[in-house]
Amino acid sequence: MATAPDGRHRVRLTHPVTGDTLGAVGATIDEAVQNLAKRVDNYITGTSRRAVLPTGIEQQQIGFLSFSILPWLVRWEQAIARDLILAGQVYFAEHVVDGLLRGDSKTRWETYQIGINSGILSTNEARAKENMNPREGGDE
């Protein structure tokens, strides 16, 4: 960020994956944010004029996470690992985005049931994914 002759701060926003300029060089922060907001899907901002089927929204959410959020999270993880973690063999930085990818409750519970029945998950592991306290005997 630089200061322009008129005293306003100027920025350039670039896409983390493609490197495309999202805000023009020399744009004010407000102009860059408005330009970036134009690239966010209408269903996220609530300005969509057409109905979107639930499966379409779920796929759009996955796309938004994959192409807009994850590249930034990976950069933060790398910076944390590089600049803050001294014992890299012991500790690591990771953003857990499972909560952002959660499906509807019925699908989640059916998935947990399959995992429990096949022995891949314990009852307490499924409960932990739902932020629920463990039950006695739930790890067997």
C-alpha cells in the first residue's frame, strides 16, 4: 500500500491463484473493495434475482471456498510455519474448513452412521465432528 499525492492510500489487489489484478493499481481502498465485491457470486451477497437449487448453492459454496478462501488460508499457513513456528517437526499450522463444507443434517448423520457401522468412526468421533461431548463407551 502506498500513499498518493492527495493523501489517500492506494492499493492493488491480486487474485491469489491466477495473479489477475482485482483492483486497479492506484485504486483507493474503497474502489478496490468494490471491484472485488463484483467478483463475489450474487447468492453470497443476496442479490441473485434467480432461484438457485440447493445442490447448485452447495456446489457454489464449495467453489467459493476452493477458489477464493483456500488460497489465502494456505498462504497464511505457510507464513505461520515460516515465521512463527520454531519447532516445525512438532507443530504445524492448519485451518480446518470442515465446518464450511458441512452438508445438510440428514446427509451428515447418514454419513456418520455409515462410518460407525463400517468401523471407520467411533460414536465419539462422530459426536466430536458435531461439537458434542463424548459419551461413556463411545470410543468402543
